[in-house]
Amino acid sequence: MCTVSVIRLPGDVIRLACNRDELLSRPIAQAPRELEFGEARAILPVDPASGGTWIAVNDAGLVFTLLNRNARRLRNPHTISPEYRGKGEMSSRGLIIPSLLHCRDFEEAINEAARVDPRQFEPFRLIVASRSSIAEIISDGSSLSHRAIRTGQLPLLFTSSGLGDELVEHPRRMLFDRIIRASASSARAQDGFHHHSWPNRRRLSVWMRRGDARTVSFTTITLRLDRAMLAYNADSLRTSHQLLLRGMSLT
């Protein structure tokens, strides 16, 4: 359960923001840190339940974020391959992004994502972004589809909910259009959208809360020509990290 937006800022800067919504019973995520994946370095928070993550950026300037899909008719038990059926649990979707963080460019990342076996995971939506390209890889639990998105289509919104994606899609998109699309995109407007909550519709809100779940963190990744910056806010924890992109200099 997440809400993700992608905007362009002056100076050809890409900024991705992500609310993570989780069940109250799920362990608190570990704060973002820099890790190595082959020859690549990446910054990511870590989910202690799976050892995986829902958002990351590597030093090739690739941003990854993953949303669950919670639509009707997506998961048919008969589509699960025999080698996974009967194991009790599917693999965690949080393992998908770490399997891609070694990639050195956008094309390699998309090719590697296309090799993910969708039958091993519950349905998901994976967003891969660079400063010049964006792609959405969608799984229905049995097959993958791929959609290339022109950066000229920014700003973009992706959202999901355990209540059903179709239930929150319309109100959140209407709010997104009013706050971000109807005016010049800015970091302030993007942050305002992601922290918005309707007092009488909190379960449908972008910053959501219901009896068994709530928004637990807010992450932004700002992708500049020479560096990526990840800022993470989770309750009282506020931390930021900077990653120098491969071959670049800050001077």
C-alpha cells in the first residue's frame, strides 16, 4: 500500500515522493543506509520482515519504487506455478528492488525487471525512473506488462490500498490534479499532497489511517545531474542521505 508521485523541478531535476502505508502489526522499517550491490552503491530503507525494500536509488541514477496491487480478479490460485504452490507463502515483493540495484543503466534495469517471475510474487507495480526515462512494470500475478512513460508526461501519480486500488484511485487522483497538476509543480506542493488527510475520510486519504493500518513513512528522492538525495521521515525519525552518481563530481 503506497502513494507515489513523480514531478520535474527547475534545472531538469526529477523528484519522486512515496508514502508507505502498512499494517500496524508489521515491524518498523530500518532507517535508510548505503549498501553495495555488486559494483553499485545504493541507498534504501530495509524492511526487517523480508530484508527487502519498497524504494531505493543507486549510483547509476536509477530510482526504484514498488507498490502492491490490490484489484479484484488479479490473483487466481490456478495461475500460481506448481513449484510455488503449496509452500505456504509467496516470496516477498520487497526482494524485487534489491535484485535490480546492481544495474548500471536504465535499459539494463528494464531488461532485468522483465526476467522477474511474476508467479513467485503477489501482484505488484514497479516504477523505474532516471532523469530521462520512466517505465512501469505491472504484474497481475501470472504475467508482466511494460509501459514506457515519457518524462514529458510528468507529473505522475501511482497509488494503491489494501481496501482495493479502485476505491482510492479516483479521490486521490482528483486531489493530485487540484494540488499539483493545476499549478506549477514544486517540492512544497508535492509534500502537501502526500501529507493530505480528509478528516472524515482518513481511510481513503493519501496520508491514511484506518483500524488496522496507517501511513508509516514518507520518502523523497531528488535526482540531479551529479547526485541523488534521499530524505526519509518516519514518525520521530528524520534522516537524509546523498549519493554521488557514478563518474560525477560535486565540484
